[in-house]
Amino acid sequence: MKLRTALLIAVLAAAACAADVPRISFSKSFPGSVPAYFAITVERTGATSYNESEDPDNLEKLKLEPAVVNRIFELADKLDHFKNPLESGLKVANMGMKTVRWEDGGQKQERKFNYSLNEDAKALADIFERIAESTRMLVDLNRVIRHDRLGVNDAILRIAIACRSQHSADCVYCLACREWFGHLPRGLLQALKTRRIGKEQFYFVTKGEDIIAFPRGALF
């Protein structure tokens, strides 16, 4: 009985600690687009979830880079944790209804906007859009690894191009290097190092925990 009570207390304490972790949520609803809906929640620890539905069984979990997490929370601080309206009120085309939400213990604040003139709000939405795109690429990579090995090259190339297009200090696409490239079978990885994709040959090199794709001409 005492052991059961102790375990219950521990579980409740852990749940209380989790509830006290500051988190920022972002969702976008845009019927007709792909995906029509997605939601992302980022905790201050970097623990992140991504979902294209409201079904928790479809949740994808990942870990964001500290630099990206810091930038997200820095922007939220500048926006006073969404206490003020973000919608511009201008008559513009539907760009998808975006919802941002701040949670920290008992403090909760939420705002919705289609289009904002606030540069910090636009920067925050852009980061979440790139996290969503990155996660979709990672899910696609996982799918082809399991079911379509011939499609692995193209999936990795898309991630490599996206990563190279972003500043290295703020590259959410580099999640692919840590979260998924590390799970590639060693034999497959060795084969990819010298594979030609289209007219250009790519090398996949290891740098710490990262596996990064470089065109041959960029290294030699």
C-alpha cells in the first residue's frame, strides 16, 4: 500500500512538473492546402510534437535544436506572450488561419490571425512553417526507407537542398541529420555516399552526429 501511494505521488509530481514547463503552440488551418491543418507544440526543453489532425495517435515527436527553441521563445517574449491582437485587419486573401498559444503553469493566452503586420509574429509563423515542412520531409524519408528504397535518394536530396538553403544557425531542416539520418542502415548509407542523383554526384559525410549531403563540386 505504501509503495503504491509513493508511486502515485511520484506520477502526480511528474505530471505537475510537466504542466509547469512553458510551451508554445502553433496551428494553421487552410482548407485546400496540403496539409489542410497542422499543429505544433514546442516546450522550453525542446521537446516538440507535430500533428496533422486532432487525433493524438497521429502525433509525431521530435527534439528541436536549442538555437531554434531559443528563437521561438525570444519572439514569444517580444510578443508579450500573445496578450495583444496580431491580426492586421486588412482585406487580404485567405492565407490560412493561424493560432498561437502560450502556456506557462496557470497562465494561458491565445491569438488568431490570417495576416499580421507584426514582424515578430511573421517571423514566428515562418519558423513554425519550416518546422512543419521539415517534419513532413522526415516522415516521407521514414516511409521510403521502409517501403520504397529506390525513393530514398530523392527524399534525402530534398532535405539536403532545404538545409543548404537556410542559415546554419537557424536551420530547422537539420533535424533530418540528427533525428533520421542516424537511423539509416549502415550499408545503405555507404551506398549513398557515392551515388549520383540526376546529373550531380553527392557525397554523404559524417560530421559529429550529423550526416550532411554535399555536391561533389563543393568539396573538390
